[in-house]
Amino acid sequence: MALKAVDGEPFTLVRDTGDLAKGAAAMRAALPGTTLKAVLAGASRTLAHKGANAAFTGMKPQPVDWYRFEKDDNDTPDWYPQGVACASEAGRSEPVIAVSWYWKPAEGEKGIRLSFLDIGTRRYAHVLLVRPAADGSYRPINIHAGGIAWSGDLIYVADTKNGLRVFDLRNLIDLKPTPAQKYLAYRYLLPQVDHWRPVTAGPVRFSFAAIDRSHDPDVLISGEYVEPGGTGRVARWPLGGDHRPVADEDGVVRALDAYALPANKIQGAISRQGRWYLSQARDSRTRGSLLVVDAGGKVTKRDFPIGPEDLSCWRQRKTLWSVTEFRGRRSVFAVPL
């Protein structure tokens, strides 16, 4: 079950910024800007620390820590959490975790959002991710957002068929609703600023994402979720000091390495100090597994909750974090490395 090296060429990426940076700048010029610190200071939603979660039923050992979303987010049939990234993964000091959600209904598309969770205050806020046009107008982004990776101010969002979308926290926007607009669905917006897509069209999927800060240089990770009967892959790209993939003069970046995954239904993957950690799901009634692959190829299977998703590492706490996706059982949770 060890990870076997495969050809990384299909994971060659090209930078495709287009008018995204121009559009984000136009939005920033026309609308009030804000900071992540200010967003969290004004966060009105509350996390339940170690609140009951049926996703953990029978799991041994239980997670070492977890935080449950408010009832409206925990029970909604419209938004489903998928990606997770700790500020620690980004090289930041805030006790903050970001979670991505996608809009599930076939109609009334509202796109994707990020929730920023302040573990210190147990408060969180939603931020709507949008695609800007050159004139500063914007629209929702209709993708699955199955995984996110956070490096510096940049957040990478996995776009299943189209690579990795990039968002810069320095472009956060606060619409500052008036009293008459106090029920505004999304006060905070974050425009896309960049895009890394596969050079060639083909059967390459971007299902999850993470950052390995134990590697020199830091590496960006993404890989493929596949159903039973298929074999997924995972790839890594080197990051430069600007937190962007290291590309050649044509804007092309080649994978540092790529591997075949040892199991199917992998929802998240992260490497750290020569080990791989893989989040494996089953179904809405059955607990998943955390597969740990050491440098020698030995695989250890650990118990995991029902509905585990993306993975992120909180280095200072020596923990892995994930999120459970199913209605009524949604929490971010931690297990030891």
C-alpha cells in the first residue's frame, strides 16, 4: 500500500491570471477593504467546543479536540464543508482555521465560501469567494471547492477539473451593511486573483489541497479523489518566497514529484517529515480511516469519523485537522500527528 512514484507530467501547471488581478484591484478600489483580524473581531457566529457530534460515534480514540458549527450551518442542506487549512500551515501565528463550503442545490447558485474560525474566541465568520471581471463587477464561483491550502496571504482552492484558484487575503472586502441591510447574506467578499491550471486537458483531478512546511522549500500539494475501482494520484509543487509556485519564464511549473495513492476515496492528503497522511471516507453511515504511510512504505490505519474531508497540519500543536461534512454532524476536529 506504499505510495509509488508516477509520472508528474500530467500535473504540469500554467499560470492563467487573465483579468483576475485587474478585476480584484477594481473591486478593491471601489469597495471598502478590511483585514482578516477585523473580520474575526466582528465575527458573530459561535463554535461549540467539543459539542456532541454523532460523526465520532464509536471512534477510538476520540479526536483530541473539536469545534462544532452553529445550528444553521450544522443543519443546512444547502452548504457542505469540504476543505480545511490552519493558519499554522500558512506560516502565521493566529489560532485560526479556514474551512471551504460549496453550494449544493442545482438552482440558485451561490458559489463557494470560506469560514474563518478563531479557536481562541470560538467565533467565526463567512466570506463569499467571487470571480471578478476587469470592470470590478463579480459573480459567484460554481465549483466543488473540495480542498484548500493556505500559504502567507494566499489561499489555494481546488477546482476539480481546472487546477487551483488563488485568493489573496489582502483583498478582503467589507460591504458594511447599513441598518436597512442588516440581513445582507454576505458582508465579506474575497475576489480571485490568480489561477493555476493544467497545461494539457486530460483525466487529472484537483480534489484536495495542503501545504507541507516541513519540506525545503515549502510545497503545495493536491491530489485526486476516485471511487472504488480507480487509482488516484497526488502531486507536489515547490513554492517560492512569495508563496507562489516556482514557475519558468513562460509561467509553467512542473510537479516536484507525484505518487499513486494506495487506496480510493481519499478526501485529503498531506506530507510531513517523510510521512504521508491520507483521509479516507466511506459513506454517510460508516466511519472513515486515516492512513499513515511512513518513509519505508509501512501503512498504519487509524480510526476516523464519518464524513472526513481535507487535511491540514497545526504544527505548534502537533495535530492534524479535518472537517466532517454531513448534515447535523459538522465539526472541525484534531487528531495527533
